[in-house]
Amino acid sequence: MKKHFSDNKKLYFGIAIGGAIAGTGIYIWHLKTAVGSVVIDAPINAPSIIDSAGATINQIHIERHMHPGYITQCRETGTTYASIRAAAREMDLPYFKVRKAAQGLIESVDGFHFDVLGDAHAPV
């Protein structure tokens, strides 16, 4: 093993340096593309959109490093939320159950049905 490493030392160092350069490039690219503010307009048929603080809004500003979420509507109340998490928080329901209901994996959460209206992503 020791002989193999010493015979191929340049190859292994080259791979390590190349991996470090590629990793740094990917990290920098990720920072430039993933961080930012996303603005979406309220859906036309939405009676109201409520943010996590309970305020009614017409636009949603999302600053995240991940997927911004899915605009979610409760069928019973007609209220549209900026995300599944905001719907769960405002309605005082377990997030994982609201997510499953919005995905169609369960029928309802405490009698409430949820629909995903769309992806809250930045326009291209």
C-alpha cells in the first residue's frame, strides 16, 4: 500500500487539488444562485393571503436559502397561505399533517382540506 501511494503520489495530489477547486467553485456558485429575495403576487382567486405573523398581504417576499415553499389554500376557509408551514402555524395544526394533506397523502387535518396552488419561486 505504501509503495502504491508513493508511486501514484502525483495522481492522488492532483485529484485532491482538483476536488478542492471544484468544491470551492460549486460553493461559490451556490451562494450566488441560492440566496436572494423571491417576490410572488397573490393568486387572483385568493380571498386573502396571510403571512406567519397573521397580516394580510398582496405580495410575498421570501428570503431563503432553500426551496421557498408552496402556496397553500384551505378549502373550508378559502384562506391562501404563503407556505404549508404558514398554514399550519396560523391554523394551529401539526405541520407534517398539513403537508401530507396538501400532498394528497391524507384526506384532511381536523376536518380541514388543503390544496397546493403553486410553487413560490422567482419568475424566470
